[in-house]
Amino acid sequence: MEMLLFGVWALLALIHYPGAAEERFEVSVWPDQALVKYGQSLMVNCSTSCPDPGPGGIETLLKKTQVGNRPQWKEFLLEDVTQNSILQCFFSCAGIQKDINLGITVYQPPEQVIVELQPAWVAVDEAFTVTCHVPSVTPLENLTLILLQNNQELHRKNFRSLAMASQRAEVTINVKAQREDDRSNFSCHAELDLNSHGGGLFHSNSALQVLRIFEFSQSPKIWVSSLLEVGMAETVSCKVARVFPAEEVMIHMFLGDQELSPFLFWEGDTIWANATVRAMEIGDQELSCLTSLGPMEQRTSQPVHVYNFPPPILEIEEMNPLAGTEINVTCSGHILTSPSPTLRLQGAPDLPAPGEPAWLSLTASEEDDGRNLSCEASLEVQGQQLSKTTVIQLHVLYKPRFEESGCPGNQTWLEGMEQMLACVPKGNPTPVLMCTWNGTVFDLEVPQKATQNHSRTYCCTATNQLGSVSKDVVILVEGLDEGVGSTILVIIIVALGAGVMVITIALYLNYRSCKKERRKLPYRQKEKNKEEESQFAVQQAGKHNKHNC
């Protein structure tokens, strides 16, 4: 349509000014400003106002193809435009040639923007570089690169004063690393401003790059005993101080070629690793701690000696001897212990010769029941004195017996109070105790509310696998008044001494008689009858139990 309007305009000009057209003809080119994307094509129209033009066309180093031809205009297709150039459009009219130039500008937008951090992990107070470059962009003088840190502008560079052919689209800055820079995001923003060429504004962003800052100035330290016992679990530790960020430190621990499984925990700028080690080979080995953070790696090792020292062997000829039996006790070092340990058997009169067992002969008695026999072995390893002890408890078997302290023959209960018969026999195995009265078993484990009916003589029998033994236990139930009076009597006797015993007894009897007189007659008669019945029951129970026991 534009070419059609151009032709109409030229035709009208010839009609109105037929004589002067040859002298005032013009040459024009379309477009008047050419901006071509790299590698693309451009359509160019070269025209003239001469009504009867002579030769015309375009001159260019670019590949051209004529696609339209009329007397007053010619149209060409320029293909694969890859560089800036100047095109000349010309026509002649009445022997006069005129031409016009068209500048062609090739552009390539910043489609790829790359930002790089060198190095990606930086030690505190060390310098690192941030570089941004655009592999392909044209024209360079219209480019601006902006470096960003966490979306804040860090540096800006344009290329207006640089020669396009000799400069790369690149910007580099140096920055000193600080802890607060850790995990900062760095990016680059590229802008190609072609507004002055009749184009627009092209822009592109790089991918984000994350900067890591670290501090790792101290070597790890190991805590481990210089001696490890074979097969025994031991705790070992590795510590790294003044390290940042501590929570990202990797720690590997090894005993020789055996890798351990440490548990890590940290606080502030310090990290610890605790692991359980179980050495399985005897001899000199090395415990090592390998720590790493980013590109840094440090290793610390410490020698350890693995030894074998099983507990000594304690043997008793009879573990459960009868009282009065003679038994032999032997204490010897374990066969795997090397060199032979020094032995000491508790109760043995002499120390054995090196490599010889220690022994003891004893006659088991009741007092030996529950006695601990110990065998101690001592061994020197790498200049350290080690000892181990084996303990066995002796169990001596003996028949049951009653002791007055454990089973008193006379026991007093207070009437109306919760009471239990106190009787614990001796014997091993532990005897079974049964107390009876008149053929009835008395429950020893249940508290009894004491009454006058409990005033009896009980037959208590203790039995184990070795035999049995019986004992009479007399229980006397006292009333509360009698108990109080007896207590007062005892206190007065102790306080005043034997010299005033008669006076005290008289006071006591007077006290009782006065107290009884104050009671009502029916109640006094009832108490008298009850007392006579209780005495009779006690006499009968005593005769019966004495016969059974």
C-alpha cells in the first residue's frame, strides 16, 4: 500500500510540473532507519520522483535479492544480516544521478546473562570476585550491566565509551567477605537500550548464585583414652572450636579402617562429635577425626593401644556347701591375659608365684552364708597398672533355728491394738514358718486386733529341706490400764531404786484399788469374770502346745 501511494504521488507531480521534474527529482529509501536482529532479513525500497528515471538500485556488501521492480522504485530483500553496514540507494534522471545512504544497525539482545562467584566458598576477611558477562550482545555501546546482591545494586557499568570490536560485555568486582555475607544471593541484570535506533529496551537476568562464607581456623581435638580394652565399648569425642557455620561441619571418625557413627551437636561456633568405639583387634591403632566444611578439610589423629584383660577366674568347689563342710577356693588368671597377671585371693594367707593360681581352703559355717569371696588380678599395660576383680557370694546351707532376738519366747500385746506375732527363724534355704494353737494355723502376715483370746502359748515350727525346729511363743495380752500402770511402775522403780520398792508397790496397789472402787459394781464383776476365764484359757493352751511342740 505504501508503494502504491508513493507511485500516485510521483505521478501527480509529473502532471502538474512536467517541465521541471527532471531538474528537481528526489531519491528516497525505505525504511529511513534500519534496525535488524542479528541473522534476520531486511526489506529495502529504493524510489525516485523522476517521471522517467534512468538506471537505479542499491549498492551494498550484503546479500541482496530484488523482489520488486517498477520504473520509479525497486525493492530488495537483504538476507542473513550479521553486521552493521551502510546501503546506498541511487537513481538517475535526465543524465543526473542522485543517491541516499541508509545505515543498517544489527542488534542482538542479551538473551544469556551469566554471573560467577570465585570462589563459591570464601574464608572470612578473604576477597572474592563477582563477574557478570553476556556471551552475545550487540550493539555493545547500548548495553548496561548491573550487579545485584540480595536485590540491592552493588555495581553498574555501561559500555558507551568502549570500542565494540575489541571489548567483551563483562564486569568484575572484588569484595571482602564478612560473616553477614553468608548465603547472599548474587545476580546480574543486563539492559540493551535501542530507543535511539528506533527500537525498544531489552533486558535479561542471570540465575542466582549463592555465596558461602566460612571460618575454619583451628584443627579438631580428640578425647580418647590411650588404652582401649578389646571388645569393650568406649566413648570417644572430637571437638572443633571457632568454626562457622558450625552446624554444617561434617565429622567422620575412624579407628584404623573402622568408621564410627558419631552423634553431632553444636553450640555457637563449637561442634562436638561423640561416638562409641568397640576395638576388636589387639595392638597399636590410630583414632582419627576428619572434619570438613565447604572446600576445607582437616584431620587429627591420636594413637591408642588395644589390650585384652578378661576378669580373673574364681572357682569354688561347692557353691552351696553344708555348714561344717570343707571347701577349696581357687583364683587364677584368664588364659587370654598376657603377660600373666598378679593374683590376690581374699583370705588366702600368701600371694602365689607369678603365673600360679591362688587358693584357699575353708570350713563353711553358718556365719559364712552370704559372704563375698573376691579374686583380684593386676596387670601393667603401657606403664599403667590395671586391675579387675571377680566376686562370688557363698551360700552355706544349714538347718533352721530360732534365736531369741528374732523370735522372742514371750511377747506382750496391748488389748485393742493391731498386733502381729514376731518370729523370724534362721536357716538356709529360708525356712517356712508355721505357728499353731490347738491345731489351728495362726496367720503371721495379717495384723490381729489383740483380744484376751490371743493370750496363749503358740507352737511355731520352722522347716527347710534340711530339717525343722519348733519353739513355744507365749503371747500375753494386757489391757490398756494395766499397760499404763505397768509402765508407771517400771519408771518409778528405775527412778527411785530398790530402796523404795516397797513404798512404790504400795502406791501402785493403792492406785489400782482406788481405781477399781470408782467403777460401778456390775462392770467390776464383769471384768473379774473375764479375767478368770482368760487365765483358764492360757493354762489350757499352754498344756496343749507344750505337748505338740
